[in-house]
Amino acid sequence: MIDYRFYKEGTLIVSFEVDPKRKYQHKEIQPSDAEWTHLEYRKCKNCPLSKEDYPHCPAAIDVKDIADHFSNIISFERVTVEVVTDIRVFRKECDVQTALRSLNGLVMATSACPILDRLRFMAQFHLPFANVEETLFRTASTYLLQQYFQYQRSGQADWDLVGLRRIYQDLETVNQSFKKRIESASEADANMNAIGSLFYLGSAITISIDEQLAELEEILHV
């Protein structure tokens, strides 16, 4: 389990526990009266789900409690966040939107959304508050490790990262649409800016993945 604990002036104000290995069927997704959680509400253009099978957006349902709690919070409000895992504790003093970006990224990647689920492998080795360089390094490394195992099984692998580029292109579409959902769930800007910065993180990788891979090549002294 990964536990995000939010403190203000030394007092615990809220915590959210996430199981990175959680899996469930769509029938187990709890319904919600909030319109913005309905699948057809500002539905992602690349969403493969049908409202008959999925009345609600799986990712929206999963972040609803977070969005509800921070709906009236200003994004630059300062908090101390502890991220407690089974093997270590991360601690950071930051603004709310930075903390929410990290938490929402973890929750959404482990939701039942079939597009976001393609990043589930990242959740097993979650790094809170990661920047663009760290995110690309971890994503590319883990993706290539997946391809190694695929090669061992079938002799075929995507060493050119074609699939990784496709993943980030799909994520960009999802993030754009999901930000519009969150806008409907918020009175202040913390939730919106958190999803916006998560969208920026994915977009930065999508737009300049080759350039950033070249920078990693220099760092690794290849």
C-alpha cells in the first residue's frame, strides 16, 4: 500500500491510501450521483468503453474523493506531504497542486481505465513528485524491460519505443478531456491545476521524447 498523508502546520488533515496492485471488474465500480463522473460527460475521444458496460468513468470514480476534499482549496496553499510505502517514506513541503499531481497520477494509473492502465507498471515502483526527466527515465527503462521479457517469450520486441510513443499520445488525449471533467468538480483551482500539471508532464514527454532520450544518452555516457 502507498499512503499519501497531508499535513498543515504539523497536523494531519487528510490521508489517501492506494493499493498499486488493485484490480477490479467494471461491475465493482461504485456508482456516483456526480454528473462529472458519468462516462459520457466530456468523454475522452479515444475512450473504448461503452456506457452500457461502464455508466461511470473508472478514473473519475477513483479520484472523486480526492477532488471532493480539495474542491475549495487554492493550488498554491502550502502543505507537508508524507508518502509512506512498505520500504521507505518520502516527505516534501510543497504547494497543494504538486502533491495532488503526484497522488492523482498514481490513482489514475491504477484505475480501471484501459488507457491509463497501460502505465500500471509504473505504479509498482512509484516515485512521488517526479519531474519530466525522472518520469521519462523510469517509463522508458520499465518499458524496455517489458520488451526484454516479451523478446524472451516470443522473439519479438519493440526496441524502437514505438509503443511507448503511442501510449503517451493516447495519454495526452485523456489528460485534456479529464481536465475538463475536474473543472466541473472544483470551485477553487487546486484540482484543476494538479491535473493540468499532470497533463503538462505527459505533453512535455510526448512533444520532445526523442530530444529527451538524447539527453539521457549523454547522462548514461553511451
